[in-house]
Amino acid sequence: MGLVVQKYGGSSVADAEGIKRVAKRIVEAKKNGNQVVVVVSAMGDTTDELIDLAEQVSPMPTGREFDMLLTAGERISMALLAMAIKNLGHEAQSFTGSQAGVITDSVHNKARIIDVTPGRIRTALDEGNIAIVAGFQGVSQDSKDITTLGRGGSDTTAVALAAALDAEVCEIYTDVDGVFTADPRVVKKARKIDWISFEDMLELAASGSKVLLHRCVEYARRYNIPIHVRSSFSGLQGTWVSNEPQGDQKVEQAIISGVAHDTSEAKVTVVGVPDKPGEAASIFRAIADAEINIDMVVQNVSAAATGLTDISFTLPKTEGRKAIDALEKAKSVIGFESLRYDDQIGKISLVGAGMKTNPGVTAAFFEALSDARVNIELISTSEIRISVVTRADDVPEAVRAVHTAFGLDSDSDEAVVYGGTGR
Ligand code: ADP
Ligand code: ASP
Ligand code: MG
């Protein structure tokens, strides 16, 4: 008998009907002779609504109580899903992240999983139950407080449980038919990918393709857990993410895997920094001490007359306030003139292992952006990715232009988006 882990995202369990539909699908997997562990997200946009609510009582809610609040969303869906399964005549038990043995560090709002001890899940399975686990949450090893894994963290819960339980596959059910060459909400002509390597998927996820969370792909690669991303609304095969394609999984010899975009970041510019050794170090030390992860960094050439330069970096908008506060506090030590904060930016990334060996990709990328009259503010590259920062308003047009320029447009059907609000 095989063991499968299935994860259902918020749009798949958005209402009572959705929960009943998903329950049927889970029961089918059980009837096919599998042991089934289900990881479930909060219903629809519940997490966003809880955040809005928290912001109404406190301007910048974070930390312990914020995590307590947010984990309530997944508790609701896990219990309802277990009830719906029982109603179909099958045994199911729901578990919080803590009960399922998801042990994390103690960084609230973006905790990392450090161990998974799924003893209670094993027992529930051995007793013939379907085990339903609340995604996106765990318990801190040190403080014993409840933690959350960061937005979209249910994907990581699913892969971590799949690894701990030695599952054959981790199925991620969502509101599109798999991983596409671009977000189907933006590019109607996006093409479904049959198989993609961990390497390319990691880069797409890191660049903002939220269909899979970066950390979840990292985890899957480390423990070699194949992921099957598919729709909970259709019976179609989705996208396999793994080391090597298996069986009849089609591999296209494309140079480019896809185009990702991200409008969740902001840009901070530290203006008038003395151009001498140690300045960048003290700026980024202040940011690191505030536990903020940054993305791109650019330092301008200093003006000869003043010996001053500007340093810009991008970071999640949610960390913007914290970063500005941290830099203001360190202003006298660092010695810059002022700070600028811009949250109307977007990032567009072109990803593909083929670009390592194909000259001209960068030129074609910039030409496509230029033809679309999109202005570029920052550039960064890795071996298999080129990213640019532009105005947020330019992002949809720019993504479509690049997608077309690299021949990624599908010549058959339009990509289907079955649900969700894209929030
Ligand atoms: P869930 O609620 O199931 O976790 P998410 O909203 O987190 O769903 O992720 C699914 C969404 O990811 C899709 O609706 C789509 O808009 C978006 N997305 C972004 N990039 C891609 C891509 N390359 N392929 C498929 N979906 C993508
Ligand atoms: N409910 C959480 C969120 O909206 C976690 C998840 O859906 O993966 O971010
Ligand atoms: Mg998600």
C-alpha cells in the first residue's frame, strides 16, 4: 500500500461546496488503496482577512499573537474537511501542526521547520484513518509557542510531512492545471509544463511564481520527494517537479522554462552613503539584525565631487517599515543622508537552465522589454535567471511581451484558472 500526501490550497476549499468536492477526491485516493495524509490551507482568503482584522486593532501586528490568530484559519478548514470525509462514510482525524509533530525554530511569522515527528499521524493511519493536517503552522522547539511558516507555507508542510513519512509523492492541488510558463492569470497563452527540474522550479518560485513556495521546493529537492502540481477542479495530469523525468513525462528542450513576476517587493534607497570600506557592511548588518531577508542590491558609482554614493536594495513590502526603522536607528553610525522607500515596483524574471549555454538570451530579454517600452530600474542575474525591476504598472505588459518574444505562447487552448481571487 502506498502513502500519498495531498495538499489543498485555499481556493480549493473556499466554501462548503469546495470542502465537499475535495473530500470526495481524498476518499477516491483512499479507495485506490493508499494511505492518505492531507495538508489543508485556510479557506479562500481567510488568512488575508485575519491579517486585515489584526491591522485594525494594531498597526503592525507581528509575533506570537499574530501567529495564534493566523493558525486559526487552518484549524477551521481541517476540522470541516474531516467532518465532510466522515460524512462520506470514511474515518478521518484532523491535527494541528503541533499535534502532527511539525517542530520549528522560534522565529514568529516565518519559522523554519527543523524536525518532523509524525508519530500521531502514523498511528492515525495505522488505525485506518485519513489524517488531515493544518498547513502553515508548527510549534517552536524552544519556546513551545505556536509558529507560522510564512505566507504560502502549507506547501512546505506538505513536503516536510511527505519526507518524514517517506511518501511516494507529494500532490499539490491548486486552482490551475499545473506549473505554466507564466502566471495564467496574466498570460492567457501560458503553456502547461509537463515536467520541470527542481533547479528551474526553485528559481521560478524564488522569482515569485507562487504556485509553489520556494522553501517547499528546496525541501523536496533535499529529500528527493517528487511533487505533482495539479488542479483540484479537473482530473488532468499536472506538472511533475523532480530530479529526472519519469516514464512518459514530456521534457521540452526549451532554453527558457518560464517567466515569473513578483509585485510583493519594495525598494529602499540609502542616499548619500560615504564611499569607503565598511559602509555596505554596516547597512546590511543593521538589516540582518532586524531579521530581514533582502533580494537585489545595487550600488551606484559615487560622484567624484562628493565621494558619496547611493545603495538600493529590494525586500518584501511586509518588511518595509521594519527596515526603515532599523536604518534610521543606525543612521549616526552608518552616516548616510536620507532614505527613500518605493513600493510601486515589480520584478520580472526569465528562468531556464538553457541560458547557461545559449548566448543572446540577455540581449533578447532587454529587446523585448524595450519594444514594450518598459523602463528598467535594477538588474540582477544568476546562472539560470535574469531579473529586472520595473514600475509595478508595467509588469503585466512586460511579462506578456517577454513570454511572446521567447516563443513560449501556446498555440492551443487558453490556460484555465478555476478559482481563487489571485490575492
Ligand atoms: P493555493 O491557494 O492553491 O495555494 P496559490 O494562489 O498559492 O494557490 O497558487 C496558485 C496561483 O499561482 C495560480 O492561481 C496562479 O495565479 C499563480 N501562479 C503564478 N505563477 C504561476 C505559474 N508559473 N504557473 C501556475 N500558476 C502560477
Ligand atoms: N493560509 C496561509 C496563507 O494564505 C498558508 C497557505 O495557504 O499556504 O498564506
Ligand atoms: Mg499557495
